[in-house]
Amino acid sequence: MGTPENILEVAALKPDYLGFIFFENSARNFTGTIPEISKEIKKTGVFVNATFEFIQQKIKEYNFQAVQLHGIETVELCKQLKELSVEVIKVFSVKDDFDFSILTPYESVVDYFLFDTKGALPGGNGTTFNWKVLHNYSSEKPFILSGGIGTDELSSVLEISKTNLPIYALDLNSKFEIAPAQKKAGQLKEFINKVNNE
């Protein structure tokens, strides 16, 4: 998210989470203020290989309820963040194949995994990965599905949601943007309604 006006517009749709990126190399890097939004929405700080001190500072400054880690963060860092009483979401990038055994050490120190598309950027590449890879997921840890999800992916989203995979949430980002960090609230509302109706 970016501007206060757009934050309020999207918050009115009552998403479970709203993300704020703190990564200087990102076009969505957040430097503003967050207006008052519903306490039912979990404000989430998104980081890439940031230090514990930096993440802790942002949690306190913005009262984040969750952190999303998009780099090569260690198990130890995840454990430290869990001790701050925030939800920890650890991101792993996927393309055509993935070794799910690398998740095992993180099982006890994260709340959710998030699978995104491996691309030139740590996230926000606007493309989907091969979701068939997820059928090899054997963990019971719920995960968030991410990576270029937009209106064209609706049928695929509905199809994978009918499997036994522990999909916890959908991460909607670049396919619903007018510009970086500026979301099309109308399109988001339409998509969310269609998913919920199914």
C-alpha cells in the first residue's frame, strides 16, 4: 500500500491483511503514514533481508501485527520476531520446481509460509508460477498463495481452492495496481466477491 487515500479505500473492503513494503529497491517502498483503519485488519510490514533491529523499529513505529519476510532470512531471525508477538510469514520463491524439505527448520518459528513467483525482483513480478508444484507440499502448515494473481487467474484460484492443500489466504498485489502501491479498489472488490461467492 502507498497513499493514505488508497489505504482507506482498500481497507473499506475489509481484507484480512494490508501490506507495507520497507525495501528501498522496491517501487512500492513505504515512507508515509498509515491512517486509522479497522483493528480487524492486520497491518503487515514486508521486509527483504532487513536486520532484526530495523524490523523491530518498524513494528513499534507502525504497530504491525504481522511481518512478511521476502529474503533469505534465517530460522533464528524468524524465532526472534515470533518472540515480539507478531505473526511471521516466511516467503519462498517458486518457479517450475521446489524442494519443500528446506521448509522443515522454519515450521516451528513461522505462522505461515507464502509461495511467490521466482523472478528478477523479490516480489511483485506480476507472474504466476506453476501451481502444480504445490501438490508436492506435505506440510500441514497453512500457506498463502501469491504471484501475479489477478482476474484472469480466478478459475485457477477456484480450482486449487477445492484441493486438500492448506491454503490460508491469497496475496493480491501487482495485477490490481494503477501504479506501484496504488490499488484499483473496484477491481479488488469484484475479485474478492467472486472468490467469496464460490
